[in-house]
Amino acid sequence: MKILVTGCAGFIGYHVANRLLREGNQVYGLDNLNHYYDVRLKHARLEQLQNFEQFYFSPIDICDGQALSSLFEHSGFDRVIHLAAQAGVRYSLLNPQAYIESNVHGFLNILENCRQQKVQHLVYASSSSVYGACTQMPFSIHQNVDHPVSLYAATKKANELMAHSYSHLYQMPTTGLRFFTVYGPWGRPDMALFLFTKAIYSGKPIDVFNYGNMKRDFTYIDDIVDGILKITNKIASANLSWSGHNPDAGSSAAPYRIYNIGNQTPVALMDFIHHLEEALGKKANINYLPLQAGDVPETFADIEDIQRDVGFQPQTSIREGIKKFVEWYQSYYADEADMQATPPRVTGWAQPNYFHPPTKLSPCEKDNFTQFLIENSAI
Ligand SMILES: NC(=O)c1ccc[n+]([C@@H]2O[C@H](COP(=O)([O-])OP(=O)(O)OC[C@H]3O[C@@H](n4cnc5c(N)ncnc54)[C@H](O)[C@@H]3O)[C@@H](O)[C@H]2O)c1
């Protein structure tokens, strides 16, 4: 099968492309290799993928409609797995434009090209963050998610709405996957596990928000990839019992589906830190802080629908997953002199005068900003 994976130099995209290639598929990958985090990690992931003969990479920005159309026209994809996006909740408070560009404008370009080229199935990344102000646990795809608490979440919810309109208008099969805090080898440097590992190694304090009273439904990367591939093979279909009088939020009379992909096991942040300390053989020095704007204190996925429809079953415990991440981190950074080094700590995430990122960051500004981000993010 000929499959396009957008965001293939990213954390999840890299793993998805890798697994598809190992299974003998022809994989086209695209990525704009932006500087949201250390671009060397993106290049290193790409290097791994370049080892496969059946891998073709295009350094394209999904906001570049012309380049994207010509890729679609010349390649004729059977399926599209759309993972390219501006990720991260906190950065959306600082650079909201980046989210509208990649996640809304870019997503429209993906929809349009899938429509024009009659792609059999578009699978795209949504997020657990769409549950926003919802507190009813576990989070179910059948509940209303009209109350996002960050612009990032709003763009992911917008993607689901945009996909529905295309599924309805053009009978175009689309499936949105709400990922729950994905972690594992080759993970994102702006996420808690990476940040904590780096800080604990170098004896620096870790920032723990909401005074440690957080829970996350952490999902190991291999489990996520398994779910994505299972869903990609199950082309979205209409729910024949769907009714506009009592509309189900997770399906439609159009070929449109939404699923949660999580571990269905929320882990307390302090337990997560203890597992990490165990894997590293080192104690963390904790800096307790209040809840950050845009964050939610708990996530918990109801995965009944994806279990029923494709037999998705997460296999990896948090202890085992953290151990695998730490093993990767140690081998990946083994030769890097900066493994132990931590740049000067910047305080004042919430101080409005500290940093005003321009709408368009130059590469140099982006690098500085990435550093700032890494120093100020956690779970
Ligand atoms: N990692 C998680 O825990 C998580 C949770 C929920 C949702 N998601 C979603 O899953 C998807 C993948 O996330 P990830 O963790 O791999 O993030 P990532 O940042 O590692 O990967 C995204 C990739 O997309 C690329 N990209 C961004 N904007 C682009 C554009 N305009 N054109 C082309 N390429 C572009 C980036 O360079 C990056 O390599 C994203 O849509 C993200 O919002 C991730």
C-alpha cells in the first residue's frame, strides 16, 4: 500500500513510518522540519527512515498548498496518516498563529488534497486536550467537547469539525484519533518525561505543576502505533443508527469516526516520577508549582470503542515504558557532551514581559525560544 505519513520526522510520525516500512509498505513522508524543538532529533529520526528503500521524503510545509498538491497529484496515495501539526499546549499561549497556520490552514490543505485525489481513508491526530473543561471520567468520545481550555485544543477540535464537513459533503472517510500523552524512545524534548530525565541526570530541579496533583493516561508509543495502524486499515464508515435527533458525538451518518487512544490507566504524577527515579537510579529534586494556564489536572481515556471496533489493547505498563525510554535516552545521548549540561534556568513562564515571541520566528529566535520552552515546560 502507498501511504503518506505527514510529520514523519516527528515523534509519532517517525514510529508510524518505521513500522509501516517494516511491514513492507511504500511510505511517503513529509515534514517541514521546523525548530519548535531540537531539529537534530528530527534529522536523526529521518536518518533511520532513509535506511528503507521504500521510504520517500519530501521537505514540505502543509501550508504550502502548491507543493502539497503536486505531491498528492504525482504520488496517488491509498491512505493518509496526518500527524504534522504544531503540538504542545503551552506554546499555544505564546505563539497562537503557529497553531492556526499548521493546524487549521494546513489541515484544510490536507482535506482538500485527500478529496481531490480520492484518498481511501484519512486518519488524523486529534488530542485528549479536546476534553478541556470536562471533568467526567473517563473521557468518552460520546460526550460533548465544546469547552477547550487552550488554543491548541481548539485547533484539534476544529480539525474534527472540518473533517466531519468533508466526510458529509464528499463521503470522504475520515477518522480522528485523540491521543493521550504519548511517551517512549525518540520522544519529544518538550514533554515531561524528556525534561525530567534531562534535569534529574544533571542534578537540576524538575518543575512539578499543580503541586504534583496531576494524573495522566500515559500511552506508550508502540501501543499508539498499533492503534493507528489498526484504525488506518479500518476505513471509516457511517453509523447506520446515527440520528440527528439525538446525535452521537463520536460518529455520524457520514463516514466519520472519532476514537480515543489511551492506556485507560491514569498514573499519578508522583508515581510517574518515582518510576523514573527508579529507572535512572537517581532522586529527583522537585520544585512544586501551581497549575499552568491551559493545562488540565487529569486525563483518563475510555477506549471501549476502539477496543470493540479494531481490538486495540495497550500492552505496555508505565514502569516498563519509562525503562525503555531511559535506555534509549542513555544510548542516544551517550556521545553528547551536553547530556549532563543544563542551560541557565529561565524563570517567569507566566511573566508577561519576559518574552514576546514574534509571529514569525527567525531560525535563531526559534532556537532561543525552543530553549526557553524546554526550560519552562513539564507535564
Ligand atoms: N505526543 C503526544 O503526546 C500527543 C498527544 C496528543 C496529540 N498529539 C498529536 O499527534 C501529532 C504528532 O505529535 P508528535 O508528538 O509526534 O509531535 P512532533 O512535534 O514530534 O511531530 C510533529 C511533526 O510535524 C512537523 N510539522 C509541524 N508543522 C508542520 C507543517 N506546517 N508542515 C509540515 N510539517 C509540520 C514537525 O516538524 C514535527 O516533525 C500532532 O498532531 C500532535 O498534535 C500528540
